[in-house]
Amino acid sequence: MAQIHATDTHLTIRLTGARRAFGRRRPLTVPWPHVTGARVDPQFARAFPGMRWGVSSYIPGVIRLGSFRSGGNLDFWDVADPERAVVVTLAGEKYDRLCFEVDDPMAALAEIRGRIDRS
């Protein structure tokens, strides 16, 4: 699971619990001008994430965690429950998309979209 923190200048995504140990210890921080969109997309979150890139885990129906290459994109995934997944699209960053699970996807989406509209 991930926690998001939105400041005036950046979106920060921090993994929690065991996922932090196995996926990414440091948070992902992206400046708002590089965040181009966000959506709640359970269908995308259920899809095959692509080829693993570096330290990643993919157990179908259980978890997608880490960096994956698909269709020329490099994406970061942290999803066990696709119904709670948020997909953030980026420009000019290491990752093209971030797909992560949060407690309340609609609240996270509203916060992210509100900040995108301001930047």
C-alpha cells in the first residue's frame, strides 16, 4: 500500500510495511508540472504489468510491485487490490506511469487532480 503526500511543489508517494522493504525504500517524488494526469483504473491495475525491470515482483492475482517495462513505457507498480489502484501519468520523469494502491482511491484522485489543475 502507498501513502501520498501533496505539497505545493511535489507529489510524494511512500510505500508502507513489507512493500517498502521489497519494493522501494525511498519515496517517489515528482514535481507537479511533470504530473500530466490521474485516474482510478481497476482494469489497468489487473493487466499484465510487463517485463520486470530490476528488483520487482509479479504474482498474478496477488501482487505487482516494482518497475516494469511495457509498450516502451517504464512503469512503477504497487498493487495487490486493483479496486484501490490509482494510475498517475508523468512526463519528463524516470517513470511514465505510477500505479499504486491507496486506502481511499477517490480521495487520492481528488487531491492529485486538484493539484494538477493548480499547476
